[in-house]
Amino acid sequence: MDTSIEQDIKAIQTLESVPTILSMIADTTGLRFVCISRVTPEKWTACEVLDDVNFNLLPGDNLEICDTFCDVVRISNQPIIIDNVQQDEQYRNHPIPKNFGFESYFSWPIYDAQGNFFGTLCGLDPLPVRLKTEKTKSMIESFAQLISRQLTTEYRLSAANQALQEEQQMAHLREQYIAILGHDLRTPLSSIMMGLDVLKLMPIAKEAASVLKRMENSSKRISLLTDNIMDFTHGQMGKGIPIKKTTCTNLTEVLKHTISELESQHPKREFTAHISLPEPVVCDAGRLAQLLSNLLINAVVHGDPNQPVQVEALQQNGQLIIRVANGGEPIPDEVQARLFQPFWRSPSQSSHKGLGLGLFIASQIAIAHQGTLAVSSDDDLTTFTLTADL
């Protein structure tokens, strides 16, 4: 069977209302054979059938198109209704009723999503049945139109699902490509950074030293971007950000070192820190430092430069809490709802450098620690808070 015909049959059989429609037509009119057919210039194909007279036609069965009235309906786009073949001047000597042995018959056109002829809603019976009443014609027409509308919806839904599946496959391939690219970048980048370390030990001119410093900073930035891309792909591919939990007894020093690194990079900004972690913490200290660094960078970039960036870390009620706060304009609720999405920036922040992954990765690190990362913002402060069970 032609693949497109198979898809059309499946589309009709997917419509939950079709069996009910066929039964209602049969009960209302008295016809004992009612079906929906797919009609092309080449053949007639049954899609769904109610058969109480044992015509032995099943979904997928074919008839020669010339042996049916449905081809006339296809060409004319007009229905055919016969109450009693023997009393019908137009059809009483027609070979088709004789071949199939019916006296009453109707065939009404059905259209697809593009408005093209799809097939027919048709019915017949070996006995005469009064069909040419306004009530019956209106009912059959309404059901044919309902099937056409539902068929249109089904095709659109199927097309949308197909497009979604294709996009998901493409997204998966893109993520795999990014992961491979990020992995492959690390080897040459490591060689460059090792070469820079060697050059720093050699006597060089003052002018060259400044160039070397810029190269080192650029290499570190590339390394950070590569790490962020790798973390993003882990998060997007359902693996989550990988962490290695150990019992950390010096998390205070780790967090303070992270703050000092940002202070050296942004000497004009003020940082305040209140860190009290007297008990060991089971965590991935490196990842928590990364989370803190991302939050600090976000505060430096988006906060009021005339107000300090505030850091707080403590243990409370069996939980680790890390807060980073900054002054500045409050974040609107609609923006807060999207802050932790990857690659997203507020239109007012589109000029800032970076991939837009910092907050996304921070949130993934929180999840990897069975914790949450939340944001609150008002006229005084914008605060990001990590809360994780110890």
C-alpha cells in the first residue's frame, strides 16, 4: 500500500470521534454499512468501516475507482444521495448498484488540511432508506465537515510533532557536536597555556611581558568558555553537571579565594564577605567555587558599581546557604522567570559579553548538590541564594 494512503488511514483511525459518527449515522438512517474512504483518481480505499451487512470490507481494502460513485463525488465535489435505486430515474439502470446490490446510498465529500479532496463519508444498504430529507442531509453534511476539521487538526498536530522530533534530533546532534568540540579544544589550549608558563620563566623584554600577560588572560577566558560549554552540554543532554563530593574541611578558604580572584580582576569594585562554615561540608568544593564565581560575575556586570557586592555563607538548620547580593535596579518578575535559562539575556543586557550560561550553570551545580538556586529582587537588593542540605 502507498505510504501516503497508509498515513491517511492512520489519521482517520486516530480520530476518536469516527466510530461514534459512523454509529450515529447508522442508527439515525437505518443504513447498515457506513464508512469513511480515501479516494484518489486511481482507487478507493476503506479507512474506517461499520459493516452490519457483511460486505467484508475492512480498513485498507481497495475497490476499483470506476466501480464506485465516489469518483463522481471527487470530480464534481458534490454529494450523491439515493433513497431507492429502483425508483430513481438517474441510477436505476446504473451498473454500480447492481454490482454491489444496494438500494439506498449516500456519498459526501471530505477535505484535507489544505482544502483538497480527501475522500468520502458514505453509506449504503440492500434495502431502501429515506435519506433525501433536509434533516438527514444536514446531519451527514455536519458529520463530514466535522471529520474534515478534525482531519485538519490531526494533520497539523502530526506535522508539529514531526517538526518537534526533527528539532529534538538536531538539538541532540548540536549538543553532541558542541561537547566533542569543547573536548577537542582542551588539548591545544592546554599546550598553549603550558607554553605561556614556560615563557613566563624566561627573561623577556618589558613590552613582551605585557603581551604575554594579555595572551595568558585570553587563554584563561577561552578555557572558562570551554568549561562552560562542556557543563552546558552535560546539563542539556540529561546527564547533569558532574560533581565529585568529598568531605571538605576548608570550604571557607575556597570561597574566600574565589572572592579574592574577583577582587583582583575588578579592583574598582567593593566586595564584602561574611563566611562562617565551622563544620565540614560534603560537597564538590571546586563546583561551589564555580557557582560563587558565576554569581559574583553576574553581580559585577549587572549590579550598581557604586554599591558593594555582598557575599554570605553559613550553615543553618542542617543546610549550606550561600548568598550573593548587589544593589541596582530591581529585576522584573518576567525576567526573573527566565534568568536560569541557557543563552538568555534581557534585551537591555544584550550588549554584555559572554555566552549567557553563568546563571544556568550555577543552577545546575545547585541541582547536582540536591539544592536550589533562587533569586529575589527589590528596590534595595538583588539576591541569589543557594540552599543545599548538608
